[in-house]
Amino acid sequence: MTSITAPVKSTTEVIGHFDYVMDGLAYGWAFAPAHPKKRLEIEIVVNGEVVAHGHAEQFREDLPNAGIGDGHCLFGLQLSHELFDGQVHSLIAREAGTGTVLKGGPHNFGPERREPAYPQIPRALGLELLTELLSNARYSSYASKRRNFADAYRLASRLQETGQLLEARSAWMAINKALGENSLGYCKLGECLFLEGSPAEALEAFRVAAGSDLRLHWAHLGIANSQYTLGRFEEAEEAMQIATALQPHDANLQKRLHYIQNHGLPKRVEALLDEGKRDEAIDLLKSLLLKQPDNDHALALLGDLLCEPAETSLPGMAQLHEFRKAQRILDALLDDVESRLNETAAQ
């Protein structure tokens, strides 16, 4: 905390201090002597981008004693999740109305890494995609308003990045109302809805995004995650396959695809078994293993279906049981391959 001195009254002067950053929050205080009842809006800025925003309105007990209004001048603002990227960021605090930079900064934040609850289009990339979108002849009437749309995009992004999801959703819906169906805005709306815990609504938004531009892998990623959350594992994998095909060198997409495959497969098999469709479960696993022979999850599941549990407490029985499972799997796969070859020859 900083020591406080009595303010000098001025119609435009803003006084205050950017104290510190802790636990992802930026703390300080701000006050306008000429307007003692006004709760000032504060922005935390990194490289020109606002990464936190809110009012200096919380109470700090030492402020009134120093003649700083009624003491409700403290701010503690949530920083954007994009700052948790393992890099060091230099933060300043400023009063939004006048642009006055508060004393005490800049403060460094990081390096701290924290994975977001859900993968989202980074703000900088989103602004690039927005510029590309508005360059389309379809939006020629908005040529003079591109800066306004960029500002609206920044606002909606910052709200979403700092967890103000209801406000973010309203902002994305306002942008989409102006632009109509579009890939970027509906993808961001889908992200917001997913973060709110509404995967069915998110899925519809992602589908609109994908329908507007099939090349946007973020939309297919959103579809995949929404379908997975809804328990539609086959559809989730299909959407994830499209996303990885669009960005084949993205290691994170490959990782997510493997996760969906490995975690969704047992649930798909279990659902088929619950419906009494044991043969279909076996066919599913065989088909997958013919494409991915090293899929350990599929091997284990198929082995358990083809080889009944046996007494393994006796010496050597566990090894014998595993050998029998491997043999049954091999025989089943060879039979399946032979059947497919015969079908091809018959055609």
C-alpha cells in the first residue's frame, strides 16, 4: 500500500496509485478531487490493449483519513486470461475517461502459465480475422465503421477473457446482429456459451460459424468439444478430424483429437453394450484398430470383449490370459481383413 497525501482540487485532475498485482488481480486506487462522489473507471493496459477494466469503488479504510473522499476509491480488477501465457507482461493503470496514467506502474506480471477452461481464438488473431472478414465485398457498407467494429470486438473479448460472460454474450450477440451470420462472431459466441455451461446452445453457434466458413478450424474445434460434452462421441471425433485436417501441424489439435478418441471410445462401447449391441461394439473396435494398430485403449477393450475373464491367481495364468486375448484379437482382425478382401474381389 502507498502512503496517501491530501488531494488538490481540479476539474480534470485524477489522482491515484497502481499498487500491485496479485493472484491475477490488479490493485490500486483512484480519485477525482473535483468530483468526490464519482466512481472512476480504470483500465489496465498492456501494449495498448485493455486487459482489465472496472470501477474504483471498493472501500479502503486509510483513504478517508487522508482526505480522499469517502474511501470508496479502491480497485481490484481481474486480468485477462491471455496474460497467463508464460510470458512477462508490463502493465500500466489509467483512468478511462481522461487517459491519466496512475502513478506506481508499470508492474510486471508473469511469467505465469494457466490453461484456459476452454481454447479460445486469441484476441490478436481475432482482430486479424475481423479485418479479413470486413474486407469481404459483402461488408463494403461497413468500410467506414471498421474501427468501431474493432473496438466492439476488443470490448467483447476483454469481457470474455476476464470472466464477465453474460456481458460478453450480449456484446457478441450485438456484433452478430449487425453483421448477420458470420464465422468469427458466431465462433466467439459459441466459446462464450460453452464457458457458461451451455454446450447445446454453443453447438448451434459453432455450426453457424462453420457454415459461414468451412475453413475456420476453430468452429470445428468448438463443434467437437460441444458434441463431446453432450455425450455424442462419434460426432465429436468427426468434427475433430476436420479441425486437424485444416491445421495438420497444430500439436494442440492432435492432442485434443487423441483425448477425444481415447476417452470417448470406452463410452461409445459401453453405450452399445447397454443396448445389447455387442457385435456392433466389436466391429467398432476392429475398424478402429485397422486404422490405428497401436491404439492401446481399443486393444484392451476388444480383448476384454473377445476373451472372457479367467482365474488368474495361479502362477502363469495372468500371462496365459493376456496371450489368449492377443491371439483372439489377431484372429478377429485377420478374419475382418479377409472378409473385406473377399467383398472387394466380389465387386
